[in-house]
Amino acid sequence: MRILILLLCFKAFDQALSKAWLPPPQNIHFDSWQLTWTNATKDTNVSYTVEYKSSNIDWEVVPACDHITVNSCNVSFMKASAEHGCAMLRVQAERHGLTSIPVEACSIHGDTCIPEPHLTTRPGSMTIHLSRNHSLAVDYADHAKHMVYFGREGQPLEEYKAASSSVTINDLEEGQRYCVKVEYIVYYEPKGLASCVQCELIPVADSKHTAKIIAGVVAILVLVVVVPITAYILIFHSKKIKQCLGPPYEMPEVLEQFHEQYITLMPSSPSDEPCNVITSITSTAQ
Ligand SMILES: *[C@@H]1O[C@H](CO)[C@@H](O)[C@H](O)[C@H]1NC(C)=O
Ligand SMILES: *[C@@H]1O[C@H](CO)[C@@H](O)[C@H](O)[C@H]1NC(C)=O
Ligand SMILES: *[C@@H]1O[C@H](CO)[C@@H](O)[C@H](O)[C@H]1NC(C)=O
Ligand SMILES: *[C@@H]1O[C@H](CO)[C@@H](O)[C@H](O)[C@H]1NC(C)=O
């Protein structure tokens, strides 16, 4: 009895190890209804099985790609059999009865059920540009969203946010690479393939560098513009400058004449004072 249990345990342990030992296929890419991947191992006699899953159905084997020994599979049947052609795909390797873990496929190009995010970065932040206007949104309105997976390069991506449109992630470490993948979800259920993982470097804000550039530009401006203008003014317009700086004003002619007249009209003695003129004004008023 004990021996039997021990044997069973050993078999389970052995199987668990074997699963881990058979490396899964890699780089499983979907493009134009063709699924391709790279070999799990260099060993021969490895076969691959492709499975698909459309909404509410469990994983099913793609009949044309059951235990195949080539590295690609034509999955154009999905166009007709799955709703909108929206299905997830995964590939499993098998060798002498041992199976690898299944690995889900991703797509580099966007399609009806596949988002195509574009990443932009700034010091400390990354923006994942997503279109609000996609085919699933037409059918499911706000129930169709993008599920954004996010993480540092080399670490597993984690669910970050279910978003209708673009997402900006702040407070990221500068000089560090971060990765993103996005899939459509409808009522929080994945719909179709995810975009393949994209990674970007968060640039470093080099404030000293910026300051140097600004200082350089200012110095060039001074040399090219301000110095020649100043020199020109000093050399060719020194007279004007002197005039400007000199005694303020020459009296205009009119004023000068007036000045002379005024001087001639000035009473020569107190008896000639302008009392006479005032009398004449009074008589007019009467
Ligand atoms: C991958 O495996 C297939 C079939 O098992 C084989 O024909 C092909 O040469 C292998 N390619 C590489 C790069 O190992
Ligand atoms: C591959 O499998 C076939 C049949 O399953 C077998 O005849 C052959 O010896 C195997 N080759 C290797 C290298 O294991
Ligand atoms: C995939 O299969 C479909 C239908 O069987 C065929 O029309 C199409 O040309 C195939 N695609 C490739 C790349 O072989
Ligand atoms: C996106 O919007 C444009 C017009 O604004 C429309 O022509 C196009 O079909 C829409 N795309 C999708 C996938 O709904």
C-alpha cells in the first residue's frame, strides 16, 4: 500500500517535472489569419496543438492544427465560426506524451478584435494611445473597453486599468524600460487576441543639459545680433547720440518770432501798462 502511494506520488512528481521540462513554443504571432511560432526545443518529434476560445466556450482544438509538426497554422476558419472572428488562440507543445504549458498568441497588427496601442514617453511618464472608436465599441458601447497590462521589463505584466481611451501612467522611474500589452474586454471578459508586448524606455529629464542649451543660444544671440548693432550705432550714429545727449532743444522759428514780438510789445515804462486795453474790452461788453 505504502509503496503504491509512494509510486503514485513519484509519478505525479515526475509528470509535474516533465511538464516543466518541455519548454513551450515561443513568439506566437497572429497575422492575417496565420499563426506562427518558434520551436519549443531543438529536439525532434515535437508536435504542436493549437486551441481557440471564443466567448463562453471552453478551449477547443483547432481541427486543422492538432498535433502538427510544422511551425504555423492557418486559422482562417475563425472568420466564420467565431463572433466577429473574435477568439483567443494558444499553442501547446507535446513530445512523447509530455506536454508544455499552453502559451497564448498575440498580434502585432490591430484588427476588429485586436487593439493596436501606440506608446509615447516623456521623462517620468508613458502614454498608451488607444482609440475610442473601434468596431466592438459600435456593438457594445461602453461595455467594450481596453484592458491595459503594464510592468517593468523582465517582470510579469499586471492588469493596470480597464480604459475606454488613452491612458497616461505617471511617476515612472526615468531610464527604466516599461512594457505594455492591451486586449479588448467586453463585460470584463477578454475578447480576441492581445496586442504583443511593447516596451519603451522612459527618458531622463536632463535639466542641466537643457540649461546649457539655453545658455548657448543666448550667447550666440548676443554675439550675432546685439554686438554688431551696438557697434554700428556707436560708429555711425555717434553724432546723433551726442545730439540726443546734448542740451535739449533749439527753439522753433515761430516761437522765436513770437518771442521777439513779445519783447517789442513789452511796456517800456509803467505808464504804458496794458490798463488801456482792459478799458476797451469793458466798452464792447456794454
Ligand atoms: C523546428 O521544428 C521543425 C519540425 O519539428 C523543424 O523542421 C525545424 O527545422 C525546426 N526549426 C528550428 C529552427 O529548430
Ligand atoms: C519520432 O517518432 C517516431 C514515431 O512516433 C519514431 O519512430 C521516431 O524514432 C522518433 N524519433 C526520435 C528521434 O525520437
Ligand atoms: C488559409 O485557408 C484559407 C481557407 O482554407 C485559404 O483561403 C487561405 O489562402 C489560407 N491562407 C494561407 C496563408 O495559406
Ligand atoms: C471611426 O470613425 C470614423 C469617422 O469618424 C469612421 O469612418 C470609422 O468607420 C470608425 N472606425 C471604426 C472602427 O468604427
